Amino acid sequence: MASTPALAVVLDGLSTAGLDTGCRHGVPWYVAHLGSQLVAALADPERSLSTGLADALERVAAKHPECDLGNPGTPSATVAVLRQREGSFDHLVLADSPIVLESRRGFSVITDLRVKEILPELKAEVDRYETNTAEHKEALRRLVLAQRETRNTATGYWVAASGPEAAEHALTGSAPAEDLRAAALLSDGAACLVTDYSMATWSEAFRTLRAGGPRELIDAVRKVEASDPHGQRWPRYKSGDDASVAFCEWG
């Protein structure tokens, strides 16, 4: 996660399931460098978010040319960006880290769920087993292997990885500043309180954010997950996924 007075960025590194990535640096290194490069690339408010993301992807790739950037498991991440400009807010979403906008009319969710639409049989197999069992880990490994073959392809889904072309497939748009009251950028490990567990509405989630900030919302996620440690009520890939939230509010 990174921010400036006019920009908020949430990145969520993709799990490798212990598989080779072709990169000696790893996912945390990739996410940290992509975040800093993205903030720098979008310092110019006239630059489009997708152009800035493409530039950031190229710059990160140039930092480790000795790695196998053609490996289908090369470090990758989801991207959510919100930028304030004169009279408007621009947004960009790549993959399933949503941006939720609160206006006078209610809530709108911007997210890309293509990853959830592919390989349903393999996903169902993962869901059959309790979290962290040997069977669950093996089913997850097979799913991740198959996802890698569809990642950043026309028939699969798109994430930030080594190539700038992924930026062309991000969801982008703009909203008038006068219409917005607040916004939240969330990794799927935080949004799941609403999207997967159905233990809160977006209205309730925003009340939690106003009362206690991102930490209180993430604590609420962890309490729900602790009530189902083996993923029997809510089948999932991990007992608890990484969770990040950027909450923006205007007077």
C-alpha cells in the first residue's frame, strides 16, 4: 500500500503456492518496487492511470533482467489506484482488489472477477478439503499451476506481472468529486468480509472504517476467520489472507 495527498494505491501479491517463479527476489520485493514506481509514474496528474501502470511495470522489469521474466509464475500482483484531480477522482483496478465508492446515492464496487470465472472444477476440488490439510495444499498447487497458464492471456485473467500490456486490460474510469463522500481500496483478503463471508454490508464496512480505520475492519475479518479455522463454513485458499485497506474520506 502507498499513498500521497492525491493518490492511493493498494497492491496484493499473488500466492506462489511454493512453486518456482523464475525470480530470485520474490513477491514482496516485486510488490514494494511496483508500488514505488507506480507512485512516481503518476506524479504527473495529466498522465493516465493505465499509462502510468504500464511505465511502472516496465521499470520494475528493468530492475531484474537476470531473472526469468517469461516464467508463467513470475511475481505478480493485483492493483487498485484512486487519484484525485481537479474536480474528479480517477480509478484503476486490475484483478480482484476492489475499489468501493460511496456517493450520495449509495455504494458502487469496481472490481475484475475474471480469475473467479476460470477453472471451476479445480476450484471446487480445493473447496472440498479443509484448509491447510495435505489434500488442500496439493489441490491448491494444481489450481495455481493451471492459473499460471491462463494468467495474462486473452482467455484468462490479467494481473500486474512483467509485461506492460497488462495495463491495457485494467478497468479505468472517473467520477465527479462532488458526488463522492468516501472510498475504500481493499485487497481481497479484506474485502472478503463483505464479498465472500457476507458478514457485513458495504455500508456497515464503511461505518467500521470511520469508527476505527482499516485496523478495525481487518480485525473484524480475522474474528470471522477465527470462527472457521478449517474453512468448513467458508472454503478458502488460506486460513487468513493478507489484508490491506486504504480509506479515503472528504468533508
